[in-house]
Amino acid sequence: MNDRLNGADTGAHDEPEPTDEPEAQGTDAAEAEETGAGSANPAGTSGSTGGGRFGIRRSRTRAEERIAELDTSPLKLSAELDAMRARAEAAETELAETKVAWQRTAADFQNYRRRTEQEREQFAAFASEGLLRKALAIADDFDRAIAHAPSDPAAAAWVEGVTAIDRKVRLLLESEGVTVIEALGHPFDPRRHEAIIHEPTTEFPDGTVVKELQKGYELNGRVLRPALVAVADNASPMTISDDATAASQSED
């Protein structure tokens, strides 16, 4: 009895188990068909790439589309290189012109600033010209007073006081840049002298200042007032007398 039971158990264990091989083979065949169907689509289809494992199409990215659109032919690249060189040369030319214009502007500004400074200095130098002209009239009065000073010893103190005041006036004028124009004994200069009298004489060369009727003054090298002078005229006195003799003889 026990042997039969053992034999039955053993037979039960020796019975072959069912397998899933046909199903696995069917799955592999289906996957192969799907793969074949996916590879049948052309890889260069616009806007999509080749199918995946399950035949799903993937759209190309913007970068991929732009790369596909690039023209990398040698002629195209050479033309672009020439264009870039032309732009670089134009930029260098513009830069050089801008530099020249800037240098010219800087030079003009320097000249303007120098000219402005000179004009300001000149304005400051001649701003008190009107007042100095009035002071010259006072200096002329002192000159006349000293020229006609009395010789009486009792007036010596008065003369000394007037002379001291005149000296102070001269120092004030000199401190403001006013200087006396040298005239007596110098050749006549129409820019600095004003001829009032032409004096016939042979003692001095023709055109020489022989008398100074009123002093002239300059302000920092500029004529503030010309000197009033008498100029020598070398007309021969003998010639004048001969002319007078000839005129008297003709009357006779």
C-alpha cells in the first residue's frame, strides 16, 4: 500500500511542467515586425526623425533645423570671409577718421582756450584805460607846474612838495604798466608821435623830433596817448632866401 502511494507521488513529480516558450516567441516576432515597420520610414523626413522602438516619430529641434539649413560650401564661406574683411577695413577707416576728427577738435579747443586766456589778460590790462587817461591829465598839470616853478628861494619848499607829489603820480602810473614814450631826439614815428609843427632846421636830421610839446604814454606796449612833437624839416634857409630874392627882382 505504501509502495503504491510512493509510486503515485513519484509519478506525480515526474510529470513535465508546462512552459511559456510559444508566447515568448510570439512576443519576439511582434517586436521584430514593429521594428521593421519603424525602420521603413525614411530618416530624412522633414520635421521628424526615425521611429523608435514603438514606431513613435520625434520632431527635430530648432538647433537641428538651423544646422541642417547652414550652407558650408567653400564658395559660401569664402564670400562671408570677404564680407567680414570688408567690414573690418571699413571699421578701421572710420576709426582713423574719428581719431583725426577728435585730434582736430582737441587742437581747436586748446587754441580757443589759449585765445580766451589772452583776451582775458588783455581785458584786465586795459580795463582801467579810461581812468589812466584821466590820471595823465593830472600828470600834465604837474609837469606844467614844475616847468613854471618860481625861482624864489622862499618857494623852494612848495616846489619840493609839488615835485614829491609828481614823483608819486609817476610811480602809480608805472605800477599800472604806463610808461613814457621816448620822443625828443628820436626819428618821427607816426604810430607813437603826432606831429604838430614842422620846424625848418639843419641842426637835426630831417624827420627828427626836435621838441616835445606834450608827453606821450604807452600802456603795456600799447599807445595810450601819442606824444605831441615838432619835427625837423631840412629845407635850406639859403634856398628860402634865394627864392625871396628872385621874387623881389621879378617885382622890380
